Amino acid sequence: MLIKLRVHPDAKKDAVERRAADHFDVWTRKPAERGLANAAVLTLMGRELGIPAGRIRLVKGATSSSKIIEVP
């Protein structure tokens, strides 16, 4: 299943908000450099969906604030 994300790095808090069945807004405290925000987003989405972060894969948007992830 593919899920669309809108990521907000350098936020004041870590949070996930569902916009639609397949669209989430994600705020992370990590900066958007060296993949830190991407790793934090995968961890946050794993917690939100109840799936280990290692099973979630970033499909598109490694350097963009709009991302697509794949979950089993």
C-alpha cells in the first residue's frame, strides 16, 4: 500500500496527523539534512501504523517535503 506524506522538518514537536486514508502530515524535530528527517519520519509512521519502521520503505521524495512510502 502506498501512502503520501507531507513532511515538516525542524518542527517544535514530533507529530503525525491523518488527512485522508492514504495521506498524512508529519512533523519532526530532526533537520532535513543527511537523511535525519527521513529516518525520523519512517519511525513516526511505523508507530502510527503499528508496523516496524524497518518494513516501511521510502519510494519517492528523498529530498522533497512530499514523500511516498510503501507499507506492507
